[in-house]
Amino acid sequence: GDSAKKKVYLVPATLRPETMYGQTNCFVLPDGDYGCYELASGEVFVCSARAALGLAHQGAFVDDAASSAQQKTFVPHFGETGFSKPPASLCDVKGWDLLGSAVKAPLSTYDKVYVTPLTTISMTKGTGVVTSVPSDSPDDYIALKELQEDAGLRAKYNIEAHMVQPYAVVPVIRVEVAASASAADAAPPAKTAGSSSTTNGAASSSAATGWASDTCAAYWCDKLGITSQRDTVKLKQAKGETYLHGFNNGVMLVGAYAGAKVSDAKPKVKEDLVASGDAVLYFEPESAVVSRSGEECIVAHTDQWYLTYGEQSWRDAVVAHVTGASGTKTFEAYNAENLARFEYTLGWMREWACSRLFGLGTKIPWDPRWVIESLSDSTIYMAYYAVAHLLQGLDNLDGLSSPERAAPEAAAAAADAPPAVADLRDGDAIWDFVFHGRGDDASFSPVVRRMRREFAYWYPMDLRVSGKDLIGNHLTMCLYNHAAIWPEHPELWPRGMYCNGFVLLDGDKMSKSTGNFLMLEEACRLYSADAVRFALADAGDTLEDANFERKRADNAVQMLFVEEEFARKVCSRHPEAAGGPLEFRDTTTDATELLFMDRAFANEMRKLARDATAHFEQMRWRDGILAGVVGLQIARDAYREWCYRSRIPMRRDLARTFVETQAVLIAPVCPHFADHVWSRILDKAPLGAKGPGSLRDPAGVWPA
């Protein structure tokens, strides 16, 4: 029938098109399920059902007469392919049915190669078909070598000797590595039967001189003594060395780009294969992605709007801002790991699909069918925060009590009435004036001019606090989009971003199914807001996951109670203050009356205050409370113990200084406790108040 005349392709997936010159065979999983799927072009692909479903959503089964190249077709909208499951297969086959078949491999030195077994193939990755390049893949090298040398293994899979034995390893890439470039070379080569100082592929190496090879996979398998596919740990090491140095240090030995660096040849070989019709582009997630409905996610090639992150001049400006390349520090990442992640993301981020057809979001102005997807949206919304109160009123996030809604006519008559929402949407001139200062002041209403003043006063954003998982997308996009909106004013770009890890609960991942779960409201009800904040501050500061411990929150409740009692006794506001267990000596400020331990305690408080302040400025909350709370209490307890053993009462002024200092240092973490102690026990102006004696008055904060 017609199906006998169709072109049939066994389609392996590869990330290394530049190595295709070295194909010696093709692997399938003997027990794997494969289908024969007819493309819109009439060609038939033999692959897994999972790969066929992915291809269906990438245009392989869409008849696109306007496009001459199959790989350029696309699905207009996700879900409109007609394939909610893999397309119908012309026939289904097992991997066993394919073993021993002869196929022509594009770019291969050999006219034909044979299909052979590989039991480690995953049918949930790629197409279920794997091309074999033993020169540059340790797994392929060992698998082919076992088939060549083991007659029993060949017989088990009905593979004849002529299908594998004549196929020698083909040198494709030359790699030369200096000694310091490979940590594995620090160990002496493993001794194996028949091995010598000169390894396969004319390789030569030593810890002193490095190594070089035309067949890296063979070199590393010999060097590490790998003889079986079961040597998974060593194979992983060999693969890492081969792939890393092949890409970074390799030079092509064959093909149209012989003599070129592998990193330069790789994209060119891919383009050539696609242009000649010997390859199609296929995309899938880097690792398994499961939706909330429990379904495995695939990549769909849809009509889409992209933002061209990575454009050279745009990227260079953001990199200079983040790294301080100009010589002036303009961005604070707070720790080296944070900064490294931003630099890494700026290195790889390129075109980003920024739109979708469904869900919540802002409409794309030039194509209102689409909304901006969540990671791309809300990247400069903090600029609106600077003027939101003038448009919506104070404490009015939903906007329901705005002047226009309450009394439209009166609001319109007011000289400083907010602009109508419709005017703001349609009036680019207003936002150009507010954000850029473009236009004549006199042409705008008083409230718009005030919006401009507010924005100019508050911007830029000094600090953004977020999760580490957003460095690779949303936060870097925030930097890019600020640079796009204010290209001539880098002083308006974000000044700092602090990122943290996820939160564990008592050392384990929070999960409703296991019962290890605690809502914030419940935690505050159990322990109080300040105790929860203290336990969170103590949970960890780095990108490592923080560990919230219930026991720590419990202890914080007790600690805060004890410290309040101490403060009351110091300030004679406790029933036991007179004649109680704590005795104080009231003294003048004459320094001559200070004993050595008095001076030591005062000095330690000043040092701990300085240390805690430095930690807080760097967002190191755990270190801050260790110095400013725990350390301070240890110093107080040591001073109190010395006084008790020496039968010398504590100096009341030093004890009061301790209470003041602790209230100030604990305020960022436990503000309610600090305000209570400061204003109700110490009788100072409330936190946040201005004037002498308040926390905003340095003289009222730090002891002289």
C-alpha cells in the first residue's frame, strides 16, 4: 500500500549534533514500546508515544502550507492541536522488533549502522532512541565494547558479529587539557588488564602534564578502569570530564568545521542538519514537570510574544549595574552566592515567552488577546507604589473608597483630585511625566505634579526581599525591565535584592499530607507574633532552607517574659524590686566608681551593639540576634553572676543601659516587645516617634 512508499526514520534525540560524525550504531530499549507516527510531511517517525505527543504540540503533525520547513510550523494555540493524547500510530513495535535493523545515520563515516540494545534507556526522556557515538560518550563506548567482545550478549539479543565488530571508534574531537584543568588527574590512572601508559586514541596524560585525546570517552573509560555498564559512578565521572572538556577545550577533527572550536561548531552543525532535512528541532523540559492536576507537562510550540533578554547592549548595562563594573558599587546582593546566581542568570537568559492566552494578568497593549505571564509581569510595579496613595488614598488597597467613587462630582471639582482611572490608562503623557519628567509642569494638574515629586523622592527601590527560586527569572527580569524603562537613568535601577531559601518545619519539608504544616496565623496564635519572628530570624539567613523550630518559638516566649521581668526590676516597676533577689547600687556617673567588671560589661555591650548592627545591615538576622540578644544576655548573666559571688550589687545605670540596648537591638525582630519595654517600662517616647528620647533620636538610643 501507500505506507510501503513512505520514508521511515528511527529518530534519536541528541544534545550534541557536532558528534554525529562518529556514529557507529543506534540504541533502543529492547522492552520499550515504540510507535510509527506519520507527520504532516508524510514522513514516518519511529519513537516513543511521549515524544510523539511532544512533537504533536510542536507542529510536526500540523499541515502548514505556508512554511517550507517542517520544523518551522507551530501550533497557533495550546490545546488546538487535536491531540490531547499521542497521535494515532500506524503500527506499534517493541524495541526487540527493531534490533538488528540497518539504518543510515546522517554525517556518519559509515554507510550504514545497526540498531543494538541498551537496557539503560529511559522512555520518559528524549525519544526512546539513542544514537551511539563511542568516541565522545563513555556510556556508548562501554555498551558497544561489551557487544563487540561478548558473544553471549550478542546472541541474547540476536545481534550478529558483523553488526558491531567492524565498527571502530571514529575520532571526532581533539581535546587537550592542562594539568590544573582536571581535578581527576590528581589521582594516578587506574590499572586494568591490557592497559598501558598510552591509552586508546593516542591519548597521553600525567598529573604533571595534563592529558590529551582524540577519543575522550575511550580515554576516560581506560583511565578509570571502567569495564561494565554497571560501573555507574565511574561512568558518571567519565561523562562529566568528557562533556565538560569536549565543549570547552575541544577542536573539531572532521566535517565542514574541522579545526573550529566545538563551542563554535556545535550551533552551526545543528543548523546544517535542520536545513538539509536530516534533523528537526524537538523540545522538552530539562527534567520532569508535573502540573497541579498530576499530568506530565510537555513543551508546546505556540504563537508567542517574546522579550529579548540577553540582547548585548541591554545585557551589558544590567551586568555592569549588578557587578559594579564601572568601579562604583551600585547593587547590593548581600552575599557572594546571591551575586553569583544573578551573574549566572544574566549569562544564560535569552528570549523569554512573556505572554499567555488565559489566566489573570495585564493585557498586552499591542495585542489584547494575550495577557502578560506572571513572572514577566509586575517587574516595575514598585514604581507605582510611590504614587498609589495619591490615586487610591491611604489604607485603601482595593480602591473602593477613592474620592471619585465616594463623590465623583466633588472630586472632579477639586484642584488636586486624582486623575480618572481611564485617563491614566490612556494618557501615556501622564506616566511619562511622572516617571521621566517629560513635559511641561504647567500642563498637568497639581496632583500629577505631586505624583512626580513623590516618585522622584522615593525612587529607586533600595531593597527587594524574595525567594532564591526567583533569581533565575522574575528578579533578573526586574533588573532588565528597569534598565529598559529608565535606560538613561541607572540611578533609578534597583539598589539591592536579598534572597532566602525555603522554610522547613522542625527539620522537615512542610506538607499537609504528612501533617507537618503550620500556618502563619496559627503560629502567631500559639507563640505570639514576636516569638514567631524571633524563631524565624534564628532559622537561617543564607540561600539554604531555613528551619523553623516550634521548640525555638516556645523558648522565645519564655525568654521575652524573663527579659520583661528583668527590665521591670531594673526600673523599680516590679513587686520584688525592693528587697527582692536582685540588688542594685545607685551611683553617680563618675567613672572612678566603675569597677573593672563594670567597665568590662559596658565595653562588651558596646561591642555587641556594633556587631549586631553590622549583621543587621547585611540582612544576617541570625548573626544579629546571636550578638544583640543572646550574646548581650550572656554578658549580662556573667556580670550578674560576678556581682552575686563578689557580694557587690549590680550598677543600676549599667543594668538600665542593658535594657535600653537590648530593646533597640531586638526591635527589628521583636518590635512589639521592644516598643513595650521602651515606652512603658523605660518611660521613653514610643518607637517611631520623633524628638528627644525617641528611637529616632540617637541620644535617646545609645548610651553615652
